[in-house]
Amino acid sequence: MTFNPLSYAMLKAVTRCLWSNPVAGRRMMSHHISPNLSGRVAIVTASTDGIGLAAAEALGQRGAHVVVSSRRQANVDKAVSLLRSRNIKVIGTTCNVGKAEDRDKLISMTIEQCGGVDILVSNAAVNPFFGNILESTEEVWDKILGVNVKASFLLTKQVVPHMEKRGGGSVVIVSSVAGYQPVQGLGPYSVSKTALLGLTRALAPDLTHSNIRINCVAPGIIKICGKMSVLEEFLKQTSIKRLGQPEDIGGVIAFLCSYEASYITGETITVTGGMNCRL
């Protein structure tokens, strides 16, 4: 092993600094023991069931004022009622993130009724196609990339000025294990989820200048719906021999929005029960 006197000098200086100022090493964490999001406003798209609803609840339980959305008013009303029954501050609206006017409405309503935006969880996604990827049409690609990728970018871009007014914020994009391991029959969808990994890393350096962190969560196989006989096949690929629950993802999202994650940006956290995830 080659001795590097410069590296040794730097290490010695850092060590001396930490010993002489132990607070520097602890970052005064005693004042931030719990991930308290009180006073924060969080927009969560596609948040009336599944992962989105679990994320909204996790953020709300930590004190955030949550804004939920879905394409159908009945679903919004049901989610708002459920969250309020659990003592969570929440409002909701219909929103198709693929439509500019709906994105505008979501942001403007949040500003008007909540006073600002601190957190964005981009969870909305569609998949109108299943089959051989070579049989997918231009319309399929436009739909999937428009909602799953473009809308995530445009929503992030829209909330940046509002986050800047409040001193910064946090964005979490929901990708999928399919972004690492394309699922047969879900080619275009898998590609869109891979794109979100790159979008997160591409946005991180520029958002940092505004004190905004952006991270990504890639869930594995989550038990939301579907035949157990099919889902159980995926258990063979996991180390933890159970299907994931929406709450498993919601908790990670809430963590990424908290003070405890203040030194994390541009990263993707895979929540897969131990499935192998490598690009």
C-alpha cells in the first residue's frame, strides 16, 4: 500500500477538528431526534390508494399538511375522509398529471389553501400496454413517457419557485424495481421507470443550489392487488420471504423528506425485500 503524506495530513486535520469540536461530528442531532414535518406542506400525486396513500399517511403522521390527488373525485373524497379520521391535516383535488391544466390547479390550490409547498412526492404512473415491446405503438410510448416521466419533471419544475420561497424542500420520485430489471410484457413501462433514475440524478445538482433535495424510491413487488398465485412467484426472488406492503414504501418516502435525510440527494433507494437491483 502506497503511503500518501497529503492524504494522511488531511485525515489528521479532520480527526483533530472532530475531537476538538465534537458537535461537528454529531451535527447537533439531539435537537432533531424524530423526523418531525410539522408546518410542512406535502403534495402527493396518485395518493388515494396503494403507495401514494401510504406516503400521504406517513407524511401526515409526522405533522405535514398533506395534499392528495387522483383522477376521480370519489377516490379523493374517500382518501380525505380516511386520513382525517386518523387526525391528519389533508385536502384533496382531482388531478391528471398528464394534463397541464390539472397540474396548474393542483399547485395553485395548494398555495392558496396551505400557503406554500415544501414536499413533492411524484407517484402517478400509467401502463396502458402489456405484451411484446416490438408491438407497442407510438401512442403507447407517448402516454407512458408523458405521465410517468415528463409529468414528474414538469411538476418538479413548477414547485421549485414555491420551495425556494420557503427556504428549500424535498422531492421524492417513485420508480420501480422494473427500472432495474425490466419486466417481460411491461417493456415501455420498465423503460419509463429506468428514466426516472436518471432524471433524479440529473436534477439533483441544479436543485441543490436552491436547497432542494431530490431522491427516488424503487419499490419491489408490493401487495396492492393481483392474484396471489402470480405474486407468489416473485417471492422466489426476494431475501425477505414476503410481499412488500404500501406502508413499507410510505415510511421510506417520509424518511427521505425528513431532517434525518438532509445529506441525501440524487440517490435511489430500492425497497425490494432483497431482490437483486443493478443496472
